[in-house]
Amino acid sequence: MRALSVATVTIARLSRRLCSELAARAVAVTVAAAAVSAPGCAQEPAAIRLSVTYDASWGLDAMELRSGARAEQLAPTREISLLVGDDAASSPMALELVGFANGELRARGTTTVTPEPGRTVSAQIDLRAAACDSPCEAGDVRCQADGVQTCEADTDGCTGWSAAVACPGDAPFCSLGRCGTTCVDECSESVCDGDVYRDCGQFDGDDCLDLAADQSCESSDPCETGACTADGCKFTALVCDDVPAATCIDSDTLRRYTGESSCVAGGCEYSFEDVACEGGCDNARCDDVSCGGGAWSFEEIADTAALQGAALALVVGQDGAVHVYDGETTRYFRRAPSGEWTDRRLPQFSSTLQDVAIDLGLGGSVHIAVAGADYEHGAFTGAETPVVHRVGRGDLVGFGSVDLDVRLNAVYLVGAGAPQPVFHVGPNPWRPVPGLPSVSPISDISSIAHAVGPANTHVFAINDDEQIVYANPELGVADVVLRADGEPLRAFGRLDILHDAAITAHVTSRDTRSLHHSFRSERREFGEWTTAVLANIGAGPSLHAILGETTTGAVRIALAPGDGTISIATWRPDGAGYDYESVSLGTDDELGFGLAYAIDRANTEHLVFTAESESLPGFRIVYGRRECATAGASLAH
């Protein structure tokens, strides 16, 4: 059959519903020679024009175009026009085209193309002949129960096993592909032939061991991959871990991917949120005024007898509620969206002067982790009493560091340890996470911070040589964070970490002289670390640099350099350094060791710190907030 050079379908019959379909994220596939247009739309839709190449001698009589969960049956053609909803534009789209002849797969080709809003983008798919999946060599024989199968070639040269021919009555037993009066063992163990599994056992009428019929380990679920093992077929869910970086989908809108992913019909889909940028979108970030310059408001939430006020943790929920935990006094504070504070003591946790972490799970559950004699984790909802689980610290002595991340009710707890970080997921039950690189320099950890993504875990730590080290367990990466001059960055004390929407890893640290910010892009290849000095440190106790990110992609760092002040530094990814703002605390009281900082979905900044108490021989806990003064950083749904 001669393949058609162009198949034409009138676009007009689609135009009546095209605008509404695109608005609803529809993807229409048409085969056309005419220009792609949609009468009645405000602008032309995003479109892809595919040129198709293949050998006419294959006799293709049908094609199928596949993209994620969608598939469209087509007649053979040399050109395909794909209409794409504007909400899917600016994101890479993987396309697969397969060709059939008489119902059999004969050709396949793939390409990836990024559609652009209001434009038609050209691309090409080259179909290649589908290779034979031949399980045997022509003329080979084997037993199937008490019969013989022969490997035969079909008309296209591909081979396959014939139907079994039963052994005759005077030679009833089949062994090694031949019928006889007696049998022999054909196997001693199960075997794999590529992705085909054959069990070794008793499967016919004699007493000898046989190989069972072929069992294909190819999964019928396109979101699973199958593999043949000595124990049979094993199926593994497809991991969707190539989360796209944030991107400007037009001049005024930033698309940020949330990290949630799923596999649909063999393709990965990633959830996202669109942010309206009043000042325009450029270089995967909003150019809005960064909400700085507004006034902070402060209030005292507790006057405690804490001796240091060092172990503070803060998290803000999607509903705007603020959650604070003080590890020394084991007190949990919650600020409702209405502004009302509640205060609970949680004696189930051990008091600590070391480190604490807090995060939120599904259903509003609150998760707290504590570094003390052991690592502790507890969770509760509302007024429930937390049930505390304890994880041993191994051989670690002295200061303990802990970090916590909750994803889909799986709790990732990572703590400093010797000779390796203590890294667990739980809590039912707690179990170590395999794969954390055990090579130098990840050893004898004294401080640790981490971020958990859909499939990648980013761990920063300080080793026994006081170097900042980085590990990615899933990718098997472990290296030392370097200064700009190529020397290892030496640090001590607390680390903080952020993995931003532009797929850049950030860590803040301090040494004996200054607070540092280190970062590098991790989009595809690991680049060089860049390290900058944020501030020189003073003699005071509060020495912190804590990271946060706005919905517009701005990375901010709350600094307490030990001189009695707090400031906010906004990182400028164009290499122009930082913009600094001093925070007017409204007090001359000495700051304590504790500081926590967060930015919520409304771009409101939150600070919690300790300051010298006016009535007790300890510290009071102060909460501050600053709402974004710019209206140009809103989520567009």
C-alpha cells in the first residue's frame, strides 16, 4: 500500500469548540495540510507541525500518535498538526508515533518538542523499523509438557515457537526437545532468557524436572517495568522524578512545579501552579518588587525560663496557621489564621538544648522531631496527645542535629551520626533508607540538613573535618562544597537548606568569621559550587542564616550575625549579589540563640526568635510577621 503524502481534514469543523477545549486543557490532534488556525479565538492556539519520514515499502496501513495518557488513531501520513492547549505550552512534550501493517507493529519513532503559546512549532519524527522480538533460532526444539515445540520463521523473517506436537505412545516422555521411553532432568534451577522467566519443576507426566512454559516479565501496566529474576518476575513502579524547572509560560506568568507527580499510561505528569507576575516574568522568576520595605509587626508569645532559647522551629500551613515549637521548654504554639495564639506543653518529648524540627502532614497533622539522647519523632492532630517514637543515635556523642520532612504521610527523619548520618523513613516502623553514599567525605557528621523531593533527597552535613559535604542518595553523588577559590568550605554549627523551583540547591552555614551562602544548579548536570559571604559575625550568641522562597521564586535569607540585629538578604540569581534590609526589632534586649524564618504561600514572612526576658532569668519568645506589600505575586488558578 502506498503511504499518503498528506492527509487533509478540514479545520473549520473543530473551530466551534476549539477555544473552549483549549481552555479546558484539551489536546486535539488533526491531520492537515492547511495552516493551523481557530476562528473565533483571541489568538492562534499553540500548535506543533510534525513531519513524518518512513519507508513506503513497509506497507503501513495505520498509525497511532501517543503523548502521555493520550493516543490518536491516524491514517498513514507525512504530516501531522497537533493543537495544544495554551496551559500545556512552554512545557516539553514527549511524542511517540507507531506504525502498523495488518495489525502488527512495524515501525516506531519518538521526539520531544516544546510548544509555544500562539505559535506553530515545527518538528520531525523519523520512523524506524521495529526490530524482531525473536525468542529462538530457527530449527531449535524444546519440550512443552509431553510435546515438542519447533522454532519457525514467519513471512517477515521473525521467529517464534510452534504449537506443541504430542509425543507418540511408544515414546511418551519429552526431554531436551526429544521424545523417548525414559526422561532426564532438563534443569536444576529456574532460568531467565531476557525478560522471559521459566520455572524449574515438575510440569508433565514423567518424574523428571522440566522448564515451565514461558512467562513474560513485561508488565501489562505501562506505569510498571518488569524484570526477570531468579525468584520470578519482579515489577517496579515507574518513578517520575524529572520534575521540570520553573519557567515563564508567557511574559506575565511564572509556572512553578509543586513536586507532586504521577504516571499515566506510561507517561509522567507533574502538578504545577501558575503565579501572576505584575512586574513581568523573566529568567524563570517574577520581576516583581520583592515585597521588601514593608513594616514588621512583633508580639511576645511566651515569657519562659529557658536558659538559652536555642531550639526553635517554625512552619506555616497552607491555611496560614503558624506552628512554633520550643525544644527546651517542650512547648508548642499555634497562631490561628485569625491571629489568636494557643499554647500547649508536650511532656512526651524530651527537653533539649540541641536541635528540633517541625513539619505538617496530611489532614493537618503536626510532626515534631527532637535531637536529644535519642532522635525522637511524634505526631498529633488538634488536641491529641502525641505518640513519640525514638530512634537511636548510634555512636554519636555531643551535639545532635535533626531535620524532618513529611511527604504523603511518609516521615523522613535525618540526624547527625557516626560514622554515617542516621536517615530513616517511618514511623510504622522506622527503617533506614538504603543508598546513602558511604564513601568519604560523608562520615562522622556533626550537623545536618536535608530536603526531600519526589524522588531525590538532598543532604548537607558537616563532617569531622569541619567541611560542608553534600550527598544525593538516589544519584549516588557525594562531594565537598567548595568556596569560589576551589577550597573546601569549612564550617560549624547549624546548616539550613533550600531546593528552589528553578532546581538550584542552596545551603547556608557559618565559620569562625562569617555567615555563608553556597549554591549550584542541579537541573541536568552538577555544576560548580558558588559560595558568597553574607555577613561577618559578631560576639553575640545568635548566629544564623535561614533560607526561604517566595511564590515568585525569590530566595531570601534571614541573618542574625551575632551583633544583636536581624536582617533579610534577597539573593539575586543574575550574579549581582544580595539586597539587604534591616529588621527593626523594636527592642534593645539581647537576642538569644534561637531564630526561625519562613515564607508562606501568600508571601508573608514569619520570624520567631528569642530575646532577653524582662521578668524571668531566661528568654522570651517573640514572633514577627511582614505581609507582602506588592499585589503582583498571586497564584493564578
